[in-house]
Amino acid sequence: MSTSGRPREFKDTAVIDAAMDVFWSNGYEACSTQELCERTGLGRGSLYNAFGSKHDLYEQALQRYHEQGIAAQLDILNRPIAVKNRLRRLLEWAVAADFTSPDRRGCFAINAALERACKDPMVEKVFTRHVERLEEAICGVIKSGQESGEIAADRSAEQLAALFLSSYYGLRVLNTGTQNRLLAEQIIAGALDAIF
């Protein structure tokens, strides 16, 4: 038995992943403790002993989603291929994720930000960190494209990264709300044409 006061190891990935699935599908407000218990396999007492509160568990689920998502996005952006192909693949990765979800639940981080960022500093902090890391990576890719001559250097990499980022997040929201693949393809083409 742990003497450090830290939760037991059973809580880690399996329970957090199960909770993430519930929060992702329902949102924070509509997520009941009963459903969290059913999906994680923990009783109410065990759940609160391990995580402290529903909000603490939500934070761990959102943080885990952030870490997994940013790792996948950075993997795409850091591939040793042409800059245009890296940026295109990131947009295509988003479309694949958004159109293959059976319940059209979109991106958990975006959903959390839309539901709670204005009233929950934790959500604002995690989402801002995610956006900043992605923007930094995109900016780095664009700078490398400018250095190689793939992208004209008449605009700042920061400006182009912000433009791409707005297209990326607009794409994610529209994908979830409309499931319009033609529109998604037009956004991808337009975003790339604006940079290259």
C-alpha cells in the first residue's frame, strides 16, 4: 500500500482512457459520476479516492488527450518530406479523424474549449498550451520551407503559421458540424494555396 498519498497505479491509463471516452462523448457538464463509475469499473468511493473529484479526473483525461494528440501532430510535421506534404498530411489526418468517428464527436480538446474555456482556467490553460505547441511546430515547418525555397519569404513565418492554424481549427469545427467532405477538401486546398 502506498504511503505517499498518491493514487494507486490502477488509475493510470485504462481508467483515464475510459473516463476520457465518457467526457469526450458527453461533455463535462452532462457527464454523470454514475456513468464514469460504470465505464471505468470503479465504485464512487474508489473513483474519488483515486482522483479527488470529477474535475480532477477531467483534467487528467484532457491532459492525456493533449499529450497524445500533440505527439501525433508533431510526428506528421517532423517527417522528412516536402513541407507542403507535411502540412497537407496534417490537414488530411484531421479529416480522417473527424470523418471516421461514428458519433461525430470531433476533437476532445476543441470540444472542451468551446464548452468550458471561458469559465474553467484549467481547460483554457491546457487548450492554449496545445495550440501554442502546434503553432510553434507549424511555424518551424514554414521557416524551413522558406529556407529551402518551397515557400516565398515575403511574409513572416509567424503570419503564415497563424493563417494555417486558423484554417486547421476552422476545418476541425466544420468537419464535426457538417460532415461535408467537399468543403473539407476545399479548405485544405485553400489553406495550402494561401501559403505556397
